[in-house]
Amino acid sequence: MNDLKFAFRQLLKNPGFTTVAVLTLALCVSANVVIFAVVDSVLIRPLPFRDPDRLVTTINAYPKAGVQRSGSSLPNYYDRRQAISAFEKTAAIRDGTAIVGDVGSPERVQVERVSPEFFETLGVVPARGRFFTEEEMEYSRCGMVVLTDAYWRAHFNADPNVVGREMRVDGLSVTIVGVLPRGFRYLSSRARLFVPLASAPDERGIDRRHSNNLQIVARLRQGATLTEAQGQIDALNTQQVAEDPYSELVKGAGYRTSVFPLHADHVQQIRPTLLLLQGGVIALFLIGGVNLVNLLLIRASGRAKEFAVRQALGAGRRHVARDLLLETVLLAVGGGVLGLASGAVGIRLLAVLGIDRLPLGANVTFSGRLALVTLAASVLAGIALAVPVMWFNLRGRLALVLQTESRGGTVSRAAQRVRHAFIVGQVALAFVLLAGGGLLGLSLNRVLAVSPGF
């Protein structure tokens, strides 16, 4: 504690340096906090479902016809549900909208049409009531609806007896059979109601096998692998293409189906952009760190005689190094705390700018996990910044240091080389970041200049 108090007093003795150092770190940390919050929520954090690593999706493709991604069809759902033993559960989803309410007060809301296994596949249980049954997948029996928690609270005042009540969806009277748990959201969907994915028997026939307007999500059986599931789907496709009435056309288009992890597939398009942004703010952090190392070296050079005198009077090198380390870590933690505060403001700004339009963007929040990671990174950064300063100031012999730092003395050639190397590194990093930012701006300008054709 005495060393900590001494380090704090040393920083207060030079408020100009301390302020510049803390603000430099705060700027770099806040940029990293904002971008890492997005990367963590979108790319790193697992999906909020039971055993999310076992959730997969299947994507049809016709590469020779220029179609790389095409969803799946209703016959695909029924075929794969029965034939793919690697899948424990298989469900189908279709996005859409519906007009909800009576004449005179209608409201268009987002709706998901789902198969009966959908919620069980995700590992979700109803907060009230039940979910759909297989019999309710027929048009004549599909007048059921499941509400999200937010819709239940906003439109039914959280009525505990809501199950069994009637409401109008697309002009038809439907029965409320269940309410979802609070916070449930399927990926980036904004659906407020879930209704059965109803169909007629003729819509499940072989001639509709390539009407790809659904998403299929499945849960791998315990112990099953993606490779096993892919092999079973490939075998099923081979068998079905042989009997397909459009066999030659399908073969000519290069029809195939791929199995992907649900999370990875959902964020695959945004992943390169987010990693590019994370790389940019890491480069910014390195620039700030190199700049701060140079400032610390200059400051430590002015204190070289102080360190030498303290060692001559009996202070060990370990003690002096500890003082330097504590000072630098204090600076880094101060910058980290200030950066956290400004980063939290930046995350709120992202929400205003529409971060929820990104895949899983609605999950981007300031969390305790983010704060812990940032503070731990700040401590590690403080240690890393202290290493070159300790090495440079404590490696020489005391007599030479006292002579070099005497009145009229100049900074040693070694000190000048180290400082110049850090300056060169800082300019190089800044140039890379500036060039990348310029290319990104030019690319965006060219994209915006392309007419979409409508």
C-alpha cells in the first residue's frame, strides 16, 4: 500500500503528463469497448438457447445456376425430419407479417410461422399455456397463436388468464394457446406472434421440393457431428434427385445442400466487417500504446538519476521496478475506467444509430462481462507498457547513469535509438490505419454510387 500511495503521488506531481496519458488510453479503450461489445454479442457469445453448439441449419444451393444460398422447402422439412437420423429434432420457419386487430384498429406485426417442433428444437418451454401440435399444421385446425412476452404485456396487460382468449389475425379469429418466456427472441427476428406453419398435403409433394421459402433449423443428436449430418443429407439428395421429375434440370444447376452451425451461418456476412473494425481499433490501441511508451521513456529518462540515487542508497532494483510498474498500471487502470465510461455512452449511441439492424444486433449491450474484460486488458496493458521502461532504466550500471544524467549531460545514444524506433513504429501503424480508413471510405462511396436498378 505504501508503494501504491507513492506511485499515486508521483503521478499527481506531474498532472500534465498524467492527464495526457489517461486521456490517450481512454480514447483507445473506449473505441475498443464499443467495437468489442458488438463483436462479443454478435460473434463470440453463444446463442441464448439450450446447447446452442448443437443447433444447425440446412441451406440449399444451385451454384451452376448462380444461386449460392436458397433456404429450404416444405418437402425438405418433412423428408429430413424422417430420414436424417443425425438430427434429434428438425423444425421449419417462415418469416412474414400479419394484420392483427379488429376492423377500425388494425396493426401490421411481424409473425413467424413455425412447425410444431420449433420451440422444442431450441429448448424453449412456454411461460404460460402450450405450443403447437402436429394436428394444428393443417389449414382447418391452424387457428392458434403464441404470443411473445412483450406483446402479451403491451396488448393484454399481462393478463394471467390470456390462454384461451380469442384475437383476430388476418381477419380470422384465432385462439391464444401460449405465451413465450420473457426475453425470448429467435436470432434477429422481430416477430411478436408465432403461428402454425400450416400446409395442405399437396404442398408437401415431390413437385414442390425446390420451392425454397423456408429456413430449417435442427438439433444434432447427442454425439452426432456436422460431418455425419452432411453425409446423410448428401445421400438423401442423391436418392431424391434420381426420382425428381426435374432431375436433369436439378443436376444441371448443381443442386446440393450444406449443413452449417446455426450461429456461424447467421452472422457469416457481417463477420468480416466486424473483424475488420476490431482490427482497426486494435491498431488504434497500439498507436496509443506506442505513443505512451515514448512519453514514459522520456519521463523515465528525466528520473534516471533519481532511480540511480535510490539504488545507491540501498533500494533494490526489484523495488524500483515495482514502483515503475505500479505507476504505469495506475495510469492504465485510470484510462481503462474512463474509457469504459465513454464506451458505455458509445454503445448507447450505436443503439440510436440502429445497431439492431445487424444480425443479433439487438443483443449488443454494456455488460459486467465487458467491464471485467476491459479492466483486465487495462492491467495487462499497464504491465506491457512498463516493461520497456523498466528494462531501459534499470539495466545500466549506476556510475554510468549518474555520469550520463549529470548536469550538462545528454541523453544516451541507446535512449535515442529506442525512442526513434517507437516513433517510427507509431507512424507506421498510423499510416496503415489511415490507409485502411481511406480505402474503406472510397469503397463505400463507389458502392453508394451504383444504381440498384429500382
